[in-house]
Amino acid sequence: MKETRPFLMNLLRTRSVTGHTADAMKMVREKLEETGVETRVSSKGSLVATIHGASDEGIIVSSHIDTLGAMVSRIESDGTLKYRCIGGYTPNSIEGEYCTVETFDGKLLSGTILFSKTSVHAWGREECSKKRTHETMYVRLDETVCSREDAEKLGVSTGNFVHFDPRAAEMPSGYIKSRHLDDKAGVAAAVSAAEALSGRKLPRTVHFLFTVHEEVGHGAAGWLPANVTEFLAVDMGVCGSEQASSERKVTICAADSSGPFNYEMVKKLMALAEENGIPWVVDTFPFYGSDAAAALRMGLDAKHGLIGPGVDTSHAVERTHLEGIKAAADLIAAYALS
């Protein structure tokens, strides 16, 4: 985890909203190539890093680089901006968040996401307490902007990406809190496992897949390596009062909103975690989908499973622990060697 921590922190601070992931993809690709892992990028933009094994029969270990974000949908007459969501999240989870609007010519403009009636002094408590919807939220630019024309002179346009400030911070206790730990914690675990496996004798060929459209539902749909018989998604474990997942353990998911994962794979992952002394739990996620389901819907004929470090308050300002990331990396490595 010594090298994984700074890599993760840099990745968290690198903008990678779905549809705009090139900088983060470059960072992941360079990290993998440093260890001699063979990489290629698909036409769609997914990265595949392959470690060849004794058999051409392959397994995919998938995580996603893309994150939640927004896009400017309209410039209002007063120069404030309306947005459309990229990915699924509640307005409450982004209220008051600092953000960056990126113009088509690459200019970065600071802003804040606000409720239309935020000031209790201007509107009173009753108005300020009304339900938030994305329609009642807006982006306030930190520029002298009083009209649509003012915003347009800055280069702002419908279609500009809105990046949320990740606020990434690491604690002495080993906790990491930030937006976008879904799924950059999983990416860090996968990269750590790939580094540990590079140069090892593997029974099967392992393809590490890093997708860039998971948050909008079709990340792993598209080109995939041939001769794949198993697909292991590495994504966050959902922590909550009614969930079993823990930030300090790897979660083995038995079922999500798409249904049960392959029973043989679930049991195999449980056995591998137990045999290798890896802290683990089994959980189910009722409001959750992953790239494993996207691959199967595309027609992939393979067993599928899902694991990941536990992440608290998902799709908001999230938190995980380095122990959970290490547990996920260790289980990926044990799975690849099995």
C-alpha cells in the first residue's frame, strides 16, 4: 500500500467524469506500463492490460475510471448555469459543492452548486427548507457574470463538463475521504494487484479492464478480449446501516439489482479470502449495477462475480480505508493465481 496511496490520491484529484477521462486513463496506463504490463486502448476508450498465463483461457478483472459529474444544459438570463446529471446521484449530495466548469477551449472556471433559495436571510427558513431537485439547483460561477452574454464571453456553453471538487484527503488512521472513491479505490486495488502479478507464472491469462462509461450503464459493453470464461468486476462495497460491508474489508457481492452473481465464483472467492487470511464479508446490493452485468447483457458467455473495498456514503463525499483497498488487491491476486 506504500505506493498505492499516493497513486490513489493523485487519481482522485484527476478529473475523469464519464465522457472526459483521458487524463486519468493516461495516468493508469503509464503506471501499468512501468511494470512491463502490455496495454491497449479500445476504440471506445477502455484500457486493457494483459498478463499472459500458461493457458490462453482468459479472465477479466474490471474496474472503472469514470466518475459522476454534470454537464451544462442551459445558461440562464442572469448568467447562472443549469446542468444535467452524468450518472445517478441526489441533489442533496452535491449542494454547496465547489466545482469546475471546463469550456470547449480548455478554460477552467471555478463555481459552486447551489439550491435556488439558499440564504435563510433572503428567503426565510420555510423556503430554504423546501425539497431539493436538480431543477431547483444551479451553478454559480466565480466570475463577474450578470447575464447570459457575460457567461458566453467567458466561453461557457451548453455541453461544457462540470467537474465536482473531490476534496480528497488522507487521514493518519488510514481512512481516505473523497468523492469518486467509486470506483477509483477499486482501480487502485486492481493496479496494485496487476503490479504484484507482473512477472509471476499465472495459470490463466488475466486481462485487467478499466472502463470509462460505467456510471452511465454501458462501461463493459463493447470490445472484450477473446477466450474469456470469467468476469470479475472490482467496484465498491456498499456500507450502510442495513449492509454487511465494511470499509476495512473486501466485500464479496452475492447479488445486486441485476440478480445473483455466479454461485461457484462467489463460493470460490469466499474460500480464497479465507485461505489467504484476507478480511472479507458477503453482502447484497439492492440498488446497484456494475460492469459485470453490462458485459453479460452484451452477450458475454462467462461466469461473473463482483468484489470491492467497502465505501461509506456512496455517490456523495465517500470514505474508505487503506485496509479495505489492500484486502481487495490481495483477493484479486489470489483469484488470478488460482
